[in-house]
Amino acid sequence: MTENKPCPFCSVELSAAATRCTNCGGELSSLQAKPAQKKNSTRTTLMIIGGVFAGLFVLALIATPSPTSKTANATTTSSTSGDTAATTNEQPSEAQAPAVDVYTTSAVELFQGYERNEVAMDKKIAGRPVEVSGKIQSIDKDFSDSVVLQLATTNEFSPASLTLNDSESDKAAALENGQAVTVHCERMQRVMGSPAGSECKLI
């Protein structure tokens, strides 16, 4: 028995195989093709969406740094920090403090200078450290138990008295009378007619 279908345009009963309505002339074949077109359109849309998601996934993989690159970056950063620290540590040695101006003389010259004019001698020293060379007349201690080197001058009763820092006591213990030495004193003045140095060390 042949199946019938109604015409979607005029509702007249038509054969299931009919492609055109015999009553109104409507095209049935175009209606049958639309579902297929819809299916194709839906499939294309799904493929496009799938392609977009796949592209985003690939971009995410590219943008995410690998553990190896993180390690490399950390190593590079550490190396750069080390170089910077090394450069920073080297800078002070490059920018060394200027050398301190030192007044150099002998015990005899120092005594004679003070004998001629104490004011002029103090102006000549001008508060600078003084390096005094001479021969040891005696090795003594003062009231505070600090070592005092007495360097001979032209007056045996007015030697140059140089008070050593406590750290110099071991060196002083190895000295002998008559030995030639050079002593660096941070301060120099005249006390009771004799040159007197303080904060001194052997050089």
C-alpha cells in the first residue's frame, strides 16, 4: 500500500515519493534538502568551535614555560645577581681612600725643630701623623703600663718619648737599646722640652 503525505503548502494528500504538489505546484524536493543542509551547517559549526579550542590549547602550551626554562632562568638570574654582587664588592677597592699625608722626620731633627721654635714646629706638622726614625735610648713604661720608646736626640736628657699602642707590646719586647727603628705616631707635641708622640706603632 502506497504511503501518502500532506502537502506542506495546501494540505492535499500526495504520494510519499511526490516532489511537487499536483494541487498548488509547491516544490517538495527543496523542503527535503533543508534537513541535510542543517546537518551540514551544524557539523561545520562544531568543527570551527573544535578548531578554536584546539588552537587555544596549543597557545596555552606554548605560553607556559617548561621546568627546564624555569631552571635556566633561575640560573641566569642567580648568575647575574652574583656578577652584580661581585662588581659591587669590587667597587670599594677601586675607590680607595686617598693616602694620608704624613710628616717624616728624625728624632734629632724633631728635637732641634722644637728647640728653635715650638710654634713653628707645630705649624709645620699641622696636626698630621708623624713618622720618626732614630736609635733607641731606652725602653720604658709609663704610669698606665704602656710601653714608651725613648729615641736619642742631641740632648740625652730630652729624648723623643713615643708611647706605643698596647698592641705593640710584643714587638717592643724584642727591641734593644741602640737599635734603629721607625715609629708612626698619630699625634706629636712638646712636653717639658721633649718631643712626645702618642698612639704610636712600629713600622
